[in-house]
Amino acid sequence: MQIAGDRYSFLPYWLINASVARGWIVVTPDYRLIPESTAHASVDDCVDAYNWVVQSLAHELHVAPLTGVFLSGSSAGGYLALTAGALVRPPPTALHLVYGMLDPTLPRYSRTGENIWGAPPMDTAPFRLWLREELPKQKARGGYAVPQGSPADFRVQLMSVFHQDALFLEYMTGEAGLGEEVARAGAQAIPERHRRLFVAAFGLSGELPPTFILHGKNDSAVTVENSVVTGERLRGLGVEVHEEYPDKAEHGFESRPGRIDVEGDGSGLPAAQVQSLRRAIAFLDKHAK
């Protein structure tokens, strides 16, 4: 789940540029972050944003009624797009999930010891102290602009702590020790009231819309297993699924700033990645029609 970032962070310029060329409207909302809020608040914010787009956006912009709405997101945004897509009515036209943290019940998020990005272990004690003593004093945070080139930023390091100490499930739900319970007993240890947050494990159905999944094979932040497992489950339910797993593509491989033109010169991206992004656009084109 998202700990750092805001609506302007890590924008997929390649997708924004393709959308502008087609006259598509792009809406990118902020949502409440963990650990100041739980993932219930994050999901509720995304559902509210979707409902506003469906019910009010055309009126606000004085344009014709919308003929379709895509839900798209990367990393934590991919998780939120999938989760919101399973909850909202009417359902979105299609889902576009990019290296998403789609299944937080996987062992990566409930077993301790492994840092993010393949980084060496770090001393998490000062952060655990902050979580215990200072977090209760904090207000909900609706976005956090990550300083450029600042790996020592507190919230960036907090992401490492959550991975290394397997704290995601605890702070997603507000249930102390839930990560340990899931590591011991599996996803069934998650209480019913929190299962709406774990769509990949409990909420997938054949009613989900066509879904495009894009994930680099060597992602060292969000393992490609998240997408592979979820794609297999969706396909088994009869959902139309298109998957792209480009080689040598790290987390955030396509989030370069500027006029990234993957439909033209590719703007310096490797050929295999350009082809994957072109197929993503073709998928959206198909369902936009």
C-alpha cells in the first residue's frame, strides 16, 4: 500500500500523452496513505473518486456523458484499481494494472527479513519506535510528495521497514500482528471485515471487466508473482486478461517524465518495453470503442 507519493508522483507520461492524443480525460486523485490511515480509507477514497467521475465529471466539464471509464494504476495504484474495480457499480469499462501490489496475502508481505529493491537489511528499531509512540498523534495524510533523489527520506525508508518487518497487513487493516497470523495460517486468518481489502484472495469474480496486466519480470520492489497469480485466477474465472511481462524491466520502468512517445520513437525505452506499452494502448483503444 502507498506510504509515500501524491497525485503528481510517478505519473505515466506515456499513457497521459496517448490519452491526450485521443481526447481521453485523465483524472488522478490523491487518497489517504498508510500508516496514518488504514487501507480501508485509501480504498474508500478511490471508490469515491470513481463515483464522482461517473456521476459528476461530465457535468463539471460541460461535456457529453461519458461512454466508458477505465481504472488504471501502478504499484499501490494497481492494487487500488483492482480493489475499487471489484467494489464499484457500475463496473469500469476495463482495468489497467501496472506492476501492482495486487495480492498482499502473498508471503512477500507476511514474512519478515527481506528489504525492498534488494537492499541490505536496515535497523528498523527507530521506525518501530515512531510507529508505536508518534503515529497515534499523526493526522490522516492525503498525499506526500517524495523529494527527488532522497533515499534517506523518512517515508521512503518507512517503505523498507514495512517490507523488512512484514508490517503491511497490520497497518492496512489496523489489526496488530495480522502479518504473523497470515504467515502462520494463510489468508484465511484475515477477518471477514477486512477481506474487501484483499480482492485477489477473496473478491475476484467473472463479472470483472477486461483486464490488462503489465509487470516487469525482474521487479525488485513488487514481485511479478503478484501479477502472474492474479492473472491466472482472473482467467480461470472467465475474465478477458491480457498480460505483458517484459524482460529487464524494473519497478517504475515506464514512469519517465517528459513527452514519452511510445507510439512514435519510443523516447529511449528498450524495444521490448515499447512494444508492451503499445499493446497496452491498443487494449485501451479496443475497449474505448
